[in-house]
Amino acid sequence: MSKFWIILFHTYVSKLKTKSFIITTLITALIIFGLANIQTIIENFDKDETSHVAVLSESNELYQAYEQTLTPMTSDVIIEKMDGTEAKAKELVAAEEISGYLLLTETPDGLPQGIYKAPSITDSEITGQLEQALQQLKVTIATTKAGLSPEQINELYAPVQFEKQALEENAKSEEELNQARGLVYVLLFVIYFAVIMYANMIAMEVATEKSSRVMEILISSVSPIKQMFGKILGIALLSLTQFAVILAVGYGSLKQSMGGMEGGPFEVFGFGDLPVSTFVYAGVFFILGYFLFATLAAFLGSLVSRIEDVQQMITPMTLLIVAAFMIAMFGLTKPESSVITITSYIPFFAPMIMFLRVGMLTLPAWEIALSIGILVLTITLLAIFGARVYRGGVLMYGKSSSFKDIKKALQLTKNDK
């Protein structure tokens, strides 16, 4: 057993010290920090970038009405009535004294219309705010002309009351579904990126050692199952270390940007009412999904002799993960679809899709247990088969880029006994 722990901690420590791991962790942490404080960063860059727009209008009443409509909507765009000609406005734009100018006129029906002119119209924020205010003013004038009172106008544009109620006794409410959908969405991305990144790392680790002929020494002193799972658990510890750093940075950044997170992070993000079982299942399916694809990646990595061939060999596995993720994204809006139900029992799709169903629906215990049982059985069979392929695969050298090499690896294992 001591040899297993030696391989595990050697894999963990050697990868932990690599520049690529340190740089990747730091860059990811900086990205998380930036995203958590994106609003503050944008405000610091844009705090002095107020846009000044001149308005040319022959009607003072129309301008005043437009100003009263726009001002409460935004503080980033400041308008000012200009009494000069359009030529004068163009000169001010050329001198960069104003961002642009708006020609505000009335239609034959007495409704407002406008033409905004600027050196460039790529800033959709300015044009969007000017257009939105003009649209709102048009609605106000049109409804007033139709003889509607302000109360009738407010009632006309008030949102319709529409509630959704489930008839099943244990069905989730709309609020619970929204909370579950948000958590499932986040964790699906975590599972997706973690499996792709760390499974690839395992395959690369095996291929790297094999290319240096270290495997010829290891395979004679340590059983292949110990080697394989030593590397899998070593990379798992590495991933937990990286996730811990990223989560700590993310939590600290959000706590600072939000001025304190009363009630804990789950309350802040609206996950406080979700049952604890949802988070437990998230951990269970994450771990099972990791071991499933990590085991697959380990013996696929053992089939190649050059690091350059790793990506080609594990491409089918990557496509399986991508397919599971895409099906899960579809299932966020239709979790009761027959496609979602069927794929939740297929081992390579189950970690994402059964967790999606667990989070979104109220499932009988036997369905969850069946999916978990299928996953555990698949991992066990894959580990036994993978160990045999691994033992023979690490002894194979030369160009390897075909799944026919699995047969060769099994033959080498048989002959090596």
C-alpha cells in the first residue's frame, strides 16, 4: 500500500510545483477577482466619460418634455438645447466639445421623431438611451391624445398577473425551480471544465512518464491498478487545491464588492432555500463523473508514446463530455423530456444529466439510486478493464493513434503474466 501513496503524493507534489499549474491558478484567480469586481472596474474607467449631446429642436415644449423623460433614466447622457444651426453643431462635434447632436422634430401627427448624428454610432449605449427616452415620450403623447389619464396609462403598461402552480404534491414551486436552475447551471459548468481539464492532465501525465521510459521501471514494481488510481487521486487532490484557491478568491472578492454577505453566500445568490440533499448530490455526481472520465483518460493516455498524440486519442472522450453538457443545457428548460430521462441512465451522460434532474425535479429515490449504481458499476468495470489496458499500454512504444492499440495492449498484458 505504501507504493500507492508514494505514487499519489508524487503525482500531486510534482504537478503542484509546476509553473503551468501555478500560472494557471493565478490567472484563473485574477479572472475570478476581476469578474467579481467588474462593476467597480467599469465605473472607475467610465466615471469621467459622461456623454454630452446637443439637441436641435424648433419646439421648446418638445425639448422640455424630452429632457424630463430622459433625465430620470440615465446620468451618463446629458442633453442641452442648442439654438444654433446644424453646421454649428458639426463644428462642436469636430472640436470634441460634444459627443453628437440630436435633430428633434414632430411628425404631421404631432408625435416626436429624431435623428442622432455623431462621428461614429458604435456606442449603442448612447443611442439606446436616446431612443428609449424618445419612444417613451411618444407613447406618453400618443396616449394623452387618445384621452387616457395617467392612471389609465400606468394600468395599461402594468405587467400582467400570471402565476404558475404545480398540481403534484411534492413538485417544486416556481421560486424553488429558479433557485435550482441557477445552482445546476453553475455546477454543470464546474463539472464540465473540471472533467475536461483534469482528465486531460491525467492522460498527459501518463504519456509523459511513458515517453521518458519511467514506466518500464514502475510497471515491474507496482501493480497497474495502484499506478492508475495513484495518478487519478493525485490529480484529484491537485484539482481540489486549485478549486480551494479559486473559491477562496471568489468568496473574498464577492464579500468585498457586496459590502458583506449577510446570511452566507447561499442566501446572497438565492440558494438558501434549496435542500441540503441537492448540494450532497452535486458532490456525489461530481466525484463519480471525475472518476469515470479520469479512469478512461488514464488508460487512453497509456496507449500513446508521444505527448503530441494525447489530444487525438482522448478526442472521443472529450466529445462525450461536450455532448453531455449540451444535452444538460437543453434539459434546463425541459427537465422532464424523454431524452433527458433516458440519457440520465447512460453512464457517460449521467453525472451531468441525472444531477440536472435531481436539482430540477422531485424524483423517487430508486431512480437516483439506479443511476448512481450504474455509474459505480461502470467505474468498477472500467477500472478493471482499464488496469489491463494500462499494464499493456505502458509497454507499447511507437506511433499510437488508433483504438486498435487497445487490443495490442490487452495481448501484451496477457503475455506479461
